Amino acid sequence: MQKLLDLYDTEVRGSLVAPAPGYRAERDGSVVRLVGPSPDPNDNAVTLTQLTEATADREIARQISFFGALGHAFEWKHFSHDQPASLPDKLRAAGFEAQESETLVVLDANQNFADADLQDGIRIKELKDPAALEAIGVVNTAVYGNPRHSEWLVASIATEKQSDPASIRIYAAFAGDRPVSVGWVRHKRGETFGSLWGGSTLKEWRGKGVYSALVAVRARAARQQGCKWLTVDCSPMSLPILERRGFQRLSTTTPFVWSPKAFNRET
């Protein structure tokens, strides 16, 4: 798995290809970062670092200074194999707040998935019309209770879909006309890795095969485009489902978020 993890770090975390118009991915010394069009931490991130115990504090301060000058909050996405081992403590000491950890899992995309047994009346539909993307906001707001973030998410995915329609495919499970689960897959032809995102499911529809059905349809879509490996940053709830499907653990990820308010207090 180490060789695959190294490849993931190089091709995915170290990519200098912007995900959509308005973003730029750039290397700044030992850091690769994403700079987005808004001050939201979902738009701005440190994605890959090559640090040592001697350089980590200085580099953390440099990135705070950079994003702080823009007035942007940002996410420093930490992977459990990142160095130095003390990096999480250093981030906390610099004013970052740790978010919920997830497990990065990977699957050989050539693995075939059997269709999940869905209840009568449940249908999986690909969302291509921009207006249909509102299903994402409906489900995410119901699950997480954050309308502002749902609004940002719908707008962001709509922009991404418009920019490169083939690189992101969005699906929803419907009970009648009601969306009960949503998820999307990102993969560009010629790239080694694809990734599954979303998977949010209304509470009353969990444990009924809906999430597994969305995983299967998205995995097939990625494979059709030549994807070799499929990854998911998954929650503790999704992890056992994905492992039963053959996904294997690669790393543990923890988003550390820094806000300009912390920058202003320090300065």
C-alpha cells in the first residue's frame, strides 16, 4: 500500500491543476496549496507538505500570513502519514481547530459491484440539469442543518459541472419525487485516481441499501472513464459499508481549519 499512497500524494495531493474556474493550485516551496474565489475554508487549503520538525513552525506561520493577507480562512488537511509526527500539535498551537477525522480508503476500480437491493419506489438518477442540483442542498440541509454550506456546495458543484461536465458526475436516490441521498464522483480521463464525494442520506433511509447503490453506480461511471483506483474520505458510519465492498484503508485524514479572526487576534 505504501507505493499506492506515494502515488496518491504525488498525483492527487500534489496536483497543480485547478479544480474549477476561479481557483488556482500552486506550489510554494515545500507546500502545495489551493486558493479559491471566496474566503470560505472549503475553497482554500494546504493539500500537501514536505516538512521537518525544524521547518514546520515556520511554514505554518508563512501559510497563515499568506491566507490571512487575503482575508481567507483555510483548511490544512493533515494525513496520518504526514511528517513531522508533531504537526497536529503544532497546528493547534498556531490557532487551527481540528475537525472530525475521516479514513481515506481505496479500491481497485476494476472490481465489479453487484447492484444493491433497493426498496420498491427508490430510483437512482444522474443529475445533469443545473436546476436538478438543488437535490444536493435539500439532502445536505436535512442531514447537517447548515443551509449556508448547502448553498455554497450547490453553487460550487454547478460551476465545476459547467466547467468540465465529464469530470464530475452527480447522482441522487429518490423516493418518489423526494431526494433521499446524493453523491458524486470526480475523475478526469487519463488520471489514475477518481474519488467519491457526498453520500449524505436521510436518517430514515439509512440501512436500506441506498448508500451502497450510489457507491456502485458511481464506481461504474469512474471505471467507464478509465479510472484505475477509487478513493473515499469516509466517516465512521460509511467505513464498514465500504470495507465490505472491498475498499482498503490508506490513511487517516483530519481537517485543521484556521480563521482570519485568529489572525487578527494575533496581530
